Amino acid sequence: MNKKKTLWTRNFTIITLGTMISAVGGVAMNLGLSLVVFDQTQSTWFSGIFAAISMLPGIALPVLLGPVIDRMNRKHIIAGLDAFSGIWYLAFLWYIHRCGFVYGAYLLFSFVIGCVGTVCDLTYQCLYPDLIPEGFAQKGYAVSGAIYPLATTVVTPLAALVYGQWGIESLFLAEGCLLLLAAAFESQIDYAHEKKQNAQSFAQYKADMLEGFRYLKREKGVRSIFCYMTVSGASANGVGMMALAHFQSSSVLTTAMYGLLTSAETIGRLIGSAVHYLFRIPEEKRYALTVRVYMIYELCDGLMLFLSYPLMLAARFLCGFLGSQTAAIRSAAVQNYLPADMRARVNGLFSVLVSIGMMLVQLAMGALGEIMPYRWAAILLAAFSLFMIFLVIVRGRQHVEPVYNRKV
């Protein structure tokens, strides 16, 4: 009797459990660290520096370490770094128990965790496609796309409650233990790594790195997708920045109401991921669907601050619902299109582009927000992102469509 094919193989179940455990702890710690730094310093400037320090590794590490990750066993990297992070959290718990709050120590802690997280995220992107059974890529990415929105919805209020009752130490203890548990799960993945000779010289390392650049230069479809996603991600971040400023400066809208917009989008993402898991989108329709969703998303982003509040909620829900669809389609298509032994290098370049794009847009929107109304700055940015859809996705259809519409 033939064994029925299923998404939920041993490997996929383990990586999903490990991701869920990491997501729960990550959401809780992101909130807890933001709260403790502001509570102890009473300074948004110091809080901003703390957040920026954790983002710095994303600017350089993905490109520098991509060639190394492509030559190593990715399972061992993820499990090893999660185990290291768990020990690092518990060690820092011991430190703050003895010394209390020291801002410089928290900066060092944040930088180390940022480095580890950057490498883990890049390695995860490379390993995950290999753990999804053939023919189940759409469902697999629908599952992964639902994990963090679900964790954010459930864990954020619980983490705030735990922090208020027992302090940051309780979150450090929980996260350290959760990461060690995740590492234990991940070490059980049955992953056959194709061994490659480690780079023996800087010349070999340089050649590996340049190969990633040459691949993107050669593959116009992947390059176009990465180009648009860099602009779109940075645009969404900038629009969110203007939206928050708009709500805070309004006599009618409140910060709590802004928080509900995030909740509406999160709920939309969860429902969208569930629909994407249950209903398969035919390969030949994926490119066309994606282009339409991109346009709707940018229009909703640009017009949001001109809408009444109930329509804002509806627009954010729609963006979350549709965005989860295209995110799963794009991830499944691109990651399966990339050669397995080059994913780290190519994804690393994309990660650096996104980090740089977000930093540039934050600076640009900060300047625009000083000289024009927030809603007009937001619509200007969204209009540029909409223009990029036509410039690289629609205009480059002959190269982009085969990436989206291939069978995965």
C-alpha cells in the first residue's frame, strides 16, 4: 500500500514546533526589552539607539556570511545558535540579577542577539524549503506565515502581563528555556546536507560571494522581485511611521486606535494564511493574482490616512488578508527557484537591500514629515511603490511570471 503523501512529515513538524517556540519567546522578549529600556531610561532617544543596535547586523552580516552558510550544515547552524542564545539569555539573567539595569550591558546584549538572529533568519530561509515535502510548498509557507501573527496576537498581552507582575527577569528565564527547547527539537531534524569543501582561502570566499552577485545579475526575474519587495517593505515601514505620527498628532485619533489597526491587519493575515492553506491557487494564476494584490495593497497604504477610522480598519484587514496570500506565493516560488547551494548568498543580498531601504526611507520620511502633512507624505511614498510595480513587475513580466507560476 502506498503511503499517503502529507505536509506534516517528521521534519516539517519539528521545524514548525521549533519556529513556534522561537516565535513565542521572540515576541515576548521584543516587547519586554523595549519596555525595560524605556522604563529605566525614560528616554525615547536611548530606546531608539537600543533598537538600532539590534538592526545593525542586518546591514552587513547576511552578505558576509552567506558564502559560509551555503557550505555548512544548516540544521547544525540553527540548532547551535538557538542553544547559544538560550545560554546567553540565562547568563544575562544572572548578570542583571546581580548588577541590575546597566544600559551599556543591554546594548551589548542587544547587539549579540541581533547578530545571532540575523544568521538564524538567513539560515532558516535556506533550510525551510528543503523540509517541505514536494508539492506542498504553498501549504508549508501558509503555515510559516501564520506563526508570527498568531504569536503576536496571543503572546503580546501575556508578555505585558508577565512583565508587569514579575519583571523582565521572568521573561529572560522563559526565553532562555524556550530557546534550549527549540534547539533540542531542531537537532532531531533528519537533514541530508550535501557536503562541500570549506573555503580554504580568501580568494575562494570572494569567489563564492561574487557568484551570488552574478546570479542576481543573470536572473532578471528574481532580481525584479527583490527590487520591488525592497521598495514595498521600506514603503510599508515609512507609511506606518507617518500613520503613527498622524494618530499621535490628531485630536480625535489615539495611539490605542492605531494599535487596533495593527490588530486588524494581524487578524487578516491569520485568516488569509488559513485560506491559503485550505485552497490551492493554480500555478498559471499566481502571477496575475500577485500583481493585483500588490496594487490593492499600495492603494490601501496610500489612501488609508484619508479614510474614516472604520474604513481604515477594513483597509488594514484587507491588506493583511491579501498580503499573506502573496507572501506565501512569493516565498514558495522564489525559495524553490533558487539553487539550494546558493540560497544563503542570494537571500543575504536581499536582506541587506531591505535593511538599507528601510533605513533610507525612515530618514526620508522623517524629513518629509517636517515639511508636509503626514497623510500626503504617506500617499507620495505609496505612489512611488505603486510605480515600481509597473516598472519592474509588470514591465518585466516575461522574466517574473515564470518564477511565480512554476510548480512547487
